[in-house]
Amino acid sequence: MFKFANPEYLYLLVLLAVLVVIHIYSNINYRRRIARYGDSELLSELMPDVSEGRVNLKFWLLATAFGIGCVLLARPQFGSHQETVNRQGIETVIALDISNSMLADDVSPNRLEKSKRIVSNLVDQLKNDKIGLIVFAGDAFVQLPITSDFVSAKVFLNTIGPGLIARQGTDIKAAIELATRSFTPNEGVGKAIILITDGENHEGGAVEAAQAAAEKGYMVNVLGVGLPSGTPIPVGDGSGDFRRDKSGNPVISKLNESMCREIAAAGKGSYFYVDNSNAAEKALQKELDKLAKADIETTVYTEFDEQFRILAWIMLIIVAAGALVCESVNPRMKKFNFLKRSDDK
């Protein structure tokens, strides 16, 4: 892939085009003026040191250098750059509930979108850390293996919705167990599972899974999204209708705070209630800051690598060549003159 980091400088090429037009017009006008004085070949014999070819060559060399300079200012980039660096950080795996109940809008704009914003803000804070992303409903699967590629984390985050998992429900146990298997084997690094859910666990075993994770040294923090009083679940097709039970009554989804607190306690972490403010995010960040940080070897990819060096050398060589070209013929260099007129004998 190829791009210019500062493409606005390419507009300078318009100035180059104007200079070329002026140069061509000046040459035509020069020949017309010469023609007024007599035969051009005879006048050339009378002015043996004048070399129109040298003037043109010098112009085109400097014009080419100017064009390359414009491209350099636009910063051409392509390819990729990879390097391995050591950073002081932690490992965090986020388990995000994407069941249908997360479409409830008792927090703005709805539970799922609010949760995705929290994850996005969290990614912005974890600059030197590694992050993994798991999504779950009736099943759980890894959306993003643990990595320090935060750009990819945000890209994957934008694609998340209930439609990713065909089997609906809320299997928190499966999500926690998958998260415990997602960490690297690095020792001495603080590791945390962040569970974002409305707590409507339909499968059971979540508390036991959190306890098992804590025994392995993984702190389980829980973010509870929604209102304990509950709200109907939108169908999600934009019709404004709600999901209904077999009797035709709207299904009410409630935040199960007691379940969220039990999971956090068993996982030796903390529970945070998510409202329309960012208080939960700040409190969670303080908890993560308490974790031990250790050296994490990270492969960093730069999507575009600067490609100015070759062009810069070419421009310098052309400028130097243009500076060496004299506009008139040097009598002492006539026998080495490759630009002498065709009629020179």
C-alpha cells in the first residue's frame, strides 16, 4: 500500500507546471526574436559560446529536482516496518457480552455501544500493555488474540454486534474460561480479566470460573451495564418494536448486580456500575494501575514506512549536476563538450 503523509504539498507541482509553460514560451519567443535579425544558423556562427541546449538542460535538471522536492515534502510512504521493543506493562483480556439484551437502551445510546466506548477508551489508556478481546453470548470466542496492536483492536471493536454469535443467551462461565486460556505464559506480569455484561447469566458456573481464574493469578473485574429496574429489549431492526415472550409481552432485561458482585468477589477483583458518566472507567483504570508491570517483548508494526531517502539522494545528484552545467560553452572544454551544436566542426 502507498500513500502520502502530507499530500497538500503536491499542489506545489502546479507551480512547476507553470514554470515549464513559461520556459517553453520563452524559448519560442527567443527563437522568434532571433529570426528577426537574420538566418538563425548564421547567427549561431556569430555567437559560438552561446548554447541553447545547455540552458534547456540546466532548466530541466533543476525543474526535475524541484518536482522531486515537492514529492519529498509530501512524505511518500509504503510498505511496513517491524521492530521488537521491550515495554513495562500488563496483560488484559476483555470479555464483552454481545447478547441481545445488550441492545437495551437504559444507558445511552444502548448497553452494547456504551460498552464498546468503554473498551475503546481503555485501549487508549493501555499504551504499553497487551490486550485481548473475547465476545460472548450463548457461546464465547476470541475476537482478537492478546496483542499490543491497538489499531487492530479498535478495528475489530467496530465490527462487534449480536449477529456475530448465532447462539444467543449469556454464558459468562465460557467467557471467563476462554479468557484464562488467552494470556501469554510470561511470568511476573500482572494479568486481568475485564468482564463487561448486564449479568443475565443463563448457564451457571460463572462464580466458580472466576474463582478458578483468581487461583491462577488472574484478577477478574466486572463492569455491570444497565439498570437494575430493567427495560424492554429492542428488536434491533429499527422498527421500534421490542422482543416479546410467548405471551406477547415485552421481555424486560435487568442488570443482575448481585451476580456481577459475586463474580468480582470470587475473582478477587472489583465490581463497577456503568452509568452514563465515565466514573466506572476511571475507577477500573485505578485498579489496573495496581497490577505489577513487567517487561513485555512486543513486536511493533508501522503500517507505512517513510521512503524519502532514495528520492532525496536522486534530488541532490540532479541539483549538483544542474549546478555544474554552464549556460555558455567553455572554450577550454570544447573537446569534451557533449552538448555542442550539431554544426560545430
